[in-house]
Amino acid sequence: MRKELEVISRATLFGGIKGEELEKLLVCMDSTRKKYRRQEMILSEEEIPDRIGIVLEGSVQVVQDDVFGNRNIVEKLEKGGLFGAAFACAGVRKSPVSVIAEKDCEICWMHIGKVLSVCPAACPCHQQMLRNLVTILAGKNVAFSEKITCLSRRSTREKLLSYLSETAKKEKKRHFVIPFNRQELADYLCVDRSAMSAELSKLRREGVLDYKRSEFWLL
């Protein structure tokens, strides 16, 4: 149990909550843990989003698919990432996104009603968790605003340069690794993969950037 708590305590939602406090909080939240295989559906569109999920191991992708089979990757979440909170808090009846296991992963589930209902004792650890939740949601809002700015660019070239520029700013260096392969990057930017690959080749010839798989250098 001690090892399990150490893994869970690394999640951003439980920042500042340790040991016995975390153990009691998880019991109070009726939390459950479940493992998923690579490419397994974790949360499907149309499902009632009444739980929040925390990635304990592996990674997941939050995606939207249209009826023509086009995929938009909303975000990718690594260990400690949280999903489902915004929709669960908003009380929407059907999830507008799906969550898929990118790798074998383990998810900690908590019902949103338990999370938002402060117990009569008003324990400090529950209040700390709520503060963490607000911080996470605010961060996601900022990230989505940045993505909208990127997607508002008119051409594939402009979207690519906008995304790579913002990534370089966040990493504070011109050499970095992105969390997507080619198809995933195209899905994230909502562009055609072939057109994007052609633009990358052109930018390389022009001396704007260089790349190797998911590794980029801005020149």
C-alpha cells in the first residue's frame, strides 16, 4: 500500500497531500484504480462524464473523431495528468471527447460528486485537493487558448511554426522533443499529414529548422 500511495502522491491533484492524509482522502473519495491496455477505450464519447481520471502509469490521448474518420488530438497526458474534470464539473450530459490509452496505463477514478462535496469535517487535505483542481483547470484553460491561437493560423506552415515556436518558448531552448509522431502531430494541428510533411521538408531546405522523428531544432 505504501508503494501505491507514493505513486498516487505524484499526481498534481494530490500535491501537498502525503501519507495518512492521502490514504484517508482516497477512502473518502471512494477512489478506484483500473489498468488499461494500449489503444483500449478509457472514456468514450456520449458517455456520462461523472468521474475524473488521474493517470498513474503510462499515457493517454484525449481525442475527438468526426463521422468521416478524421481525428483531432485535444491533448496528450502523461503520468500525473488529469482528464474529465472540466466536463464533470460543468455537468454536461455526454462527453464530447474520448480518452484512449496510448500506452498500457493505470487510471485512478474518483466520482466528481465526492470531489466537490466537502465533508462536514472540512479536512485540510480535501481543501488542498480542491485548490489543486482549480489550478489544474486554469492551466488547461490557458493551454487550450494557446492551441486555439495556433489553429487559427490559416496555413499548415503557419500552424507548424506557431506550435514549434510555442514549444521552444516553454522549453526555453531551440532543441526539443515533441510528444507526437507525424500522424499525431497532424491530428493535433488539424492538418493533412502529407501536406504537413511537405512543409517540414520545405522548412528544412530553407534552413528554418531541422528534425529527426519527434526531435526538432529551430535554426
